[in-house]
Amino acid sequence: MNWKSISAKRLFSLFSAFLLSFLPFTTVFAQAITVESGRYQIDNSLKLIVCNQLPDFPTGQQFPIIHFDKDYVFDQSVSAFEIGKSYKVKTGSTTFTLYFTGLPLIEIKTQGSQTISTTDDRTKGTFTLTNGNDPLFTSNMGIRVRGNVSRKFLKKSYNMELWKDPDGNKELETSLLNMREDSKWYLLAMYNEPLRINNATSHALWLNMHKLYYAAKEPDAKPGIRTRYCDVFVNNAYAGVYLFTEPMDRKQLKLKKTGSNGEINGELYKSGGWTGATKFTSLPDPPANPGSEEWAEWEMDYPDPYWNNIYDLVKFVVNSSPEDFKAGLSQKLNTDNLIDYFIFLNLVNANDNIGNNQFLARYKPGEPYFFIPWDLDATYGYSTTFDRSEDTRTIYSNGLFDRLFTLDPNGFKSKMRNRWFALRQNDFSLQTLKNKLGANYNLLTSEGVYERETMKWPGTVQLSDMAVVNSWLEKRLNFLDEYFALFPGNGPEIDLTYFRGEVVPEGKSLKWATRQEAGARQFDVEFSPDGVNFSAVTSVPATGNSPTGQTYQFIHENSGPRAFYRLKLVTDDDRFTYSSSIQIGSNSCAEAPAAPVISANLTDITEGQTVVLSASGCAQTAVWNTGQTGFSVMVRPEVTTVYTAQCRQDVGCESKPSASVKVNVYPNGSLPGNFEGYLGGIDCNSLRGWAWNRNKPNTAVYVEILDGPTVISTAIADDFRQDLKNAGKGNGLHGFTFVIPETLKDNALHTISVRVPGTDFILKDTPKKLTCQGTSNPTPTNQPPVAPVIASLSARINTVFTAVLPAFSDPDSPSLTYTLTGLPGEFTFSASSRTITGMPASAAVLNLTYSASDGSNTSSVTVTLTVTDEATPPPTVTGNFEGYLDKVECGSIRGWVWDRNKPNEPFTVEFFADGQSIGTARADIFRQDLLAAGKGNGNHVYTFTTPDQVKTGQTFQISAKVQGSTYTLKQAPKPLNCAPASRLSTASDDLNAANDLLVTPNPATGGEFEVHFYTATRTTSDVSVVDELGRSWYSKTVEGVGLQRHKVRLSGANGIYVVGVRQGQQLRSRKILIRR
């Protein structure tokens, strides 16, 4: 080559090409950075690499090479490796996205890359965990999908168990990520958490705020679970970021282990759904199988299934008298835990945790139960299904907390108020809570989590929600401050009767009154232009140490179009509470909400009675002229009072006052009215009857149910009955049905009567006697066996005789030992089969003693066996009898009988179906009309439960006699045709089963209830629910025959609703009160 002939420009071009061709060779020969196997995971489909090790950056390399399973070259010039930053790296022509992460990295591999099990069976495989500089951890494991709602999501949550061998013959317990030693671990997907911070933040809050009452004895016990964010790969595919957690179990809480002889010590239950038992609103039947894994959506986590204790706890909460509830609360439930639990759930707005997703535990026998929250994804305004609500003014409660707030045992509400405001000083201050939420948000942002989650699960991450959650939190705290401020403070209570205001020429006139103000020092009147920020404008001295009420007035010289006021009620010892705020003036919103429709469950009461005020037609907050807020509030007026309510959409946006409701208050015993009513039927399912006031023919009447002299419940007589309307009893809405509580099902005799409260009017046909076999779990004291009712036996001489005696019942001992004494030698008795056999040789009347023993107690009953000669008629019971077979129904057979010669002696009635004896009943129940008619002492009524043997779908002719006599009761025989397993009894003596409708529980909490009705033949039934404005809330067509049970759940319902069942032209309806 002639170098002289090459120009300088051409020479420069050749040199540049040489340099460019050399650069790739320098990259090839640069030393690659090697990452240890297990410290990274690769998804070849998603083209994603996640590395848990941040290697040293190679000096002088702009395009470093990093070796994972092969060499990868950085596609861009880099000067340092950073956590959470995405890098593009290439191997050959394929580009991957690489993240270095400070989060633990998990690899799950199933045998044969099987899909992870969605049943209780675990899929076998291996688990690998790497975390920073910790040694690599690998173990055999079994894994399955967990969660009820979450298992339907694309991203699954998992329940994993570590094993020592591939087949899981033995569990491996070890500590992971600085958590306790265990073999079971959870991986929470957080798929329905747009910010992936709900569970992590909430569990940390609970751990920080709550301390187990026995922590000094068990310093390692934790009241909740600890969590760690982790990147997870499943079978070489990126699954996303998960929350790795320890389980909530006996070990976490350090509950006492079951004794060596099987005695129950520590207990742990988990709720998996919404039932009366998990919400403490009703008491379901005990489990039919004591070994069942579940009961009423409660699962027993520890020990093996044993349901007696939790059944007794639910029974105590639901059915105990107010006195027993208040007296026994501290022995049954830990009060400090209840306070923290309610505060916590309402702080985070845990809308799926007040019946569902809760653990109930007991440290050891004789100590109180306590609650632990679980699955806290539906929090901070989110639901379990991605929806978001900006509502900040809903209180989440259940039957337990409703009862605690109503009865306020030992100043419960004051303690909760004090606890809330103590927490607000530090742990629950707005800035502290924002910092906790923000810390998790910032961690996930800096780790690149949101980018990876979006890459894997597009559309499920909403970073803009962080500002929304912070705004929601501020409003939520303001509302809860208002809510808890209305709870009484410690010491003497200032009972505010009303607080209201109006515009006057001088400004804003405020008026308030107290019912009592012992210990009151002053009322600070606070003003706010926006309903949020208040400041004091004056202080009004209280009368002080007054046991009676006082009235006050203050005029604020304010000419603004809108103003908000509240009272700060201060006591002599510097404690204080707030009233709710009131608005005076125009609204700030363009369109105010409509006024609510309000009602009172009682409009005529006597002194001391409580009235429930209800508001409907308001989707926001109902504000009452008493200063209370809520769709249902309780008041106890001392004088006749007029009530109104407004619907508050937001601060500065309220409706006009509603139409008023007037509650008239009368002195005790002087409630006016011209009452009439009857107690119709009663059995172990329910009692039924009707009551009305002739002076107010279309107004419902309340009735009290009494057991002896004790009031056990109240019911409203507002069920529609066509027979009452036909008889001219107003609009016919005067029937009532009361479900017999479990407390009366104790094998004891109860005398039941019904009266109108505030009067001395007792319904006719009362009292009635009731004895029901116990269905609840046994009490600790062993109860004796209960003898059956046995009809007289008859035999003939020289004829083989066989009879099987009915069994005794014993809730404590299913195995009983039987004896029968008094038998002559020609008879034998088999105790195992309870069978008498033999051939009698001579006529006789034998009084046999039939006994049963459970080892501790023995009960006996006399059995009469009459042996006759064919030529000799059997001896008979004689008398001057009169009696009737009044009612023959599928639930019960009822009537009365007496002997004019023995006017106060009760007799046994024997019942026959087509001439065959089907049982007996004692005619010893009191009826007022019999006494008034001169039928002895009136104790001559019988009620006989219709036995299943005549519930076959066939027609039987039912008759009745005085047992042992030839006297047949009048109006017998009567036909009876019952479908198999037909329902019990009727709504009243005048209403047969085909017309009955029961809605239970009533009132209902949370919008969930059951509709029970009866249909004799297969037909189509339309079940509907409408509100008081006639708007439809529910409609469904069902088919069936016999007793129908239909579950209804209304979302967002609050107030009075009408449940209807239409079958052809027949319509039955009941009212129900639904509370949130």
C-alpha cells in the first residue's frame, strides 16, 4: 500500500473503523460478574430476572457482563448497580429486564411442575429462600392454595408446610426471616390490594397497639403475625411480590397445650363466614356431630373439635339476661382486648372482619376469651373485590359490641373513649399513621415492586391511590374523634337531652338542655366555619351538682350564611366530652339530600322505657335533633318529646328536618289503651298470638314475654293476619311470633305469660306451661336422666306379651343403665334393649318402677301394666268428664278436659291415630277462660306434639280419650294430613301452618336473615323485600314443599323493611328491623 497516496481524511476513517471493531472484543474478554445459583431467579416467558444479591460493580466497565445461568451483557452504559432499578441485559439476541432486590427471594418447585393444589391435599415439591447474606435455605415442602375469596383471583395465596422428607412423613420446624420456629407458613398474594400495603400495615399496627393480658407469663407470645415482603417464583415463572407470614396458631399465642388425658386447656377458633354465631346475633343449633370440623362457620384450630365451650360463649352473649351479661362479662371475655379490637377494626375500616376473618382464643381454662384480627385486605376503604368506597362514617359492629354499647357494663364505653384518645396522641396520630402507610409504599417503590407487579399483573396496581388513602384516613380519624367523643367520660356524667340552633336577627341562637349534670363545671361553645376546625367562642357556667336537668341558651354574633357548633362538656375534675356538631344556615352543596323518613318503635311509653328511633331513605349519615347520629338510635325521654332527623351528606350539606315523630310519656302503670289479645299456641319452637289497642286500631302494640315474674324478651305485634282483619281488628297487623330461646330448653317447667308493657293487661289464655328438652351443651354439673312419658301397658293371661319401653334422655351421658322392678316371675326384662317379654298367668294391675342411671344420678318413672282375663273387662278410669279436641295440626294437638267430680285434678289424655295409640299428654296447663267458666282451677289444658309417625302424607283420623277411661273427647275424631318432616305448630290458634311466615332474627344485624314459611303442596313462591318507600331490595322465586327456609342478605340495608311471600293469590308479609 502506498501510504503517501492515502489522504489524512481516509486514514482517520480507517482508524475509527478499527477501534469500533475492537470494542466488542474488549467486552467479550472482560471478566463476567458471577452470581451464586439460588440468589437469582429467571422467568424466560416474562423475560425477567430478579437477583437478591447486589454484586460489586466492576471498575472501568460501562457495559458489564453478569453471569446467571449464562452470560448477560448490559444493554446500556451503567456506572453502578442499584436496588429497585430496572436494567436491560442481553444474551444473544434476547433482551431481559433485570432487577436487583433487597427483598427475600423465594423459589417454589413442585414435583413434575404440577399445578398447586386447590384442595386440602398438598402438592409436593421444594422450597428455596435466599435473604441477603444469610445462607441459602432449601427444604422439601407441601403447598396448597388458601383463602375463600382470594382463591378465585388470578394471583393465588398459598399455605405451605416444610417437610423433612419428600413425602411429608415428618414436618420440619425452623425459623425463617427472624420469625418463630414453625413448619407452616403463608404467602399472601395481595392481589386485591392496589397498593399492596393493606395487610402489611394493618398487622403491624395491631402488633404495636395490642398486648396480650398474659404477656408477663408468656413473653414470647405474639398477639398477631409478623410479615415480610418477598419476590416469589413458582416453577420458573415469576408469581409477583408476596407477603410471607407466620401462621396464627397455638404456638404464636403460647396457649396452653391439651392435657395428657385429653383435658381441654388452650383453645383457638377461626371464623370463615358470616353467621349468627360469628356475629353473635343468634345461637344456631349445636353441631349434630360433636366431631365436626366446623360449626356455624367457626373452625376449631386447636385442639381437636370440641364445641361445648364456644357454644356456651355464643349462648352467653346472645341469650343471657342483661344482669347476667354485665355480671359475667369479665369472666367470659377480656375487656381490654374487646376495646382494642373494636377500635382497631374501625380505624382501618375492616369491613370483612366483624363476623368473618377473626380468631377467638383462650389461654387456659377459667380465663377470658380474646380476639385476634386476620386477613386484613379489605381495609382503608377497599373491599375484598377491588371496589373502593370513600365512605368514612360507617361504624362496624356486631351483636357482641351492640350489646356492650347498650348495657355499658362497668363503664365499657368510657374505657373505650379513653383508650381511643390515648392512642390518638401517638400511635394513631394522623402523621404516625400516614408515616406507617408511607413507609411500606416507599419500600415497594424503591424496590421496584410496583414495576414488577405491573409487568406480571397489569391493571391491578394503582399508585394514584396513595393520595386517596391519605385523604380518606384524615376524614376517617375526624369522624372517629366525633364518634368516640360522644361516649361518656369517667366520673359523673353530663347527660345532654338536646342541642339545637337557629338563625335570629342577632346571629345564631343556640339552645341546649341536660337531663342531669352532677359534677358539671361549664359548657364551652365551639364554632367552626367549615365543620372541621373548631375554636371556643364562649364558656357557659353549668348549674353544677344538679341531679336534675337544666336549660341553657347562647347567642353568637355571627352573620355568616353557614356555621357549625358543638359543645365541650367539662366536669369539675377537668375531664370533658363533646356533643355532636350542628349546622345552622344554608348548605354548601348544590343539591342537598332528601330528608329521611323516621319512625319510633313505640310512640306511647311509660317512664323509664327505651324507644328505638329509626331513619330510612338516607344514604349518608342521619343526624337527630337529640345530637345523636346513626340510622337507629335509642332514647329514653322523661317527658313527651318530639323527634326529627336530617340527612347529612357531608359537612355543610344537610337535608331539611324530617317529618316529626312524637313519643308520649305516661306515668308507670297508666299507659292508656283499650287492649285485647290472646296467647295462641306455644311449643318448643315458638309462641304465637296477637294483641291490639282498640283506641289505635292501626298502630302496632309491643308485648313482653315473661317466664314467671321475669321479663325475658319483648316482641312487636305487627305481623299481618287475615283473620284479624276480617274480625275488624284494625288493619290486621297485630300478630306476633316469638322464637323460644335456648335458655328455656333446659328440661325444666316454665310458666309463660304475655302482657302489654307499661300496663297490667295480660293477654288471654295465659299463662301457659312449657317444658322443652335441652338442646344446648351440658353444664358442668351432671344432670340426671330425664324420664319419658309412658302410656299404660295392657296384656292378657296365657298370651305372649312383648313391649319395648322408651329410652330416658340424658344430655350428659348417652350411655345409660336401665332397670325394671316389680315384675312377676313369668316376665323378664332385657336392660340392653329395654324389652319386657313373658306370658302372664293371672290377672293383675302391676305398678312397675322403670329406672335409668348414668352412674351418678338415677331417675325413675312408674309404668302401669294391666293383665286381664279375656272374660274380665279391664278396670277403667271413671268420672264426670267434659273435654274437647280443639286443634289437630302438624305441629301440635291441643284442647282441654276436666272431671266435674274432681274439679282441680288434672288427667292424662291418650291420643289415637286410626285407633292406634300414638302417645299421651298431661292436661294441666292453665287457661283463664276455663277458670272464668267455672272449670275448677283452670289447669286443664293439654298440648301434645304431633309425632313423626303420622307425618307421612297420608290422612289419619285423630281422636283422644281420658287415659284408662271410655270417655272420648268432643269434636273427635278430626282428620290430619301432614307432609313428611312438616313444620311445628301454627302462628296461633286461629292461623294454621299453611298461613304462617317467620322472619328470624328480627331485628337483624348486617342485613342477613332467614325467611321461614310452609307450603303444603309443591308450588312456586315469590320471596321479596321492600323498604318503607316501596323500593325493591330483593326478589327471588323458589320452589319446594313443606317447611321452607330461605336465606336473604341485603347489602347496605338499614331501617324497617317488609318481607313478603306470594303463592298464587295468597300473600303473607312480615316487618323486619335491620341494623348496621
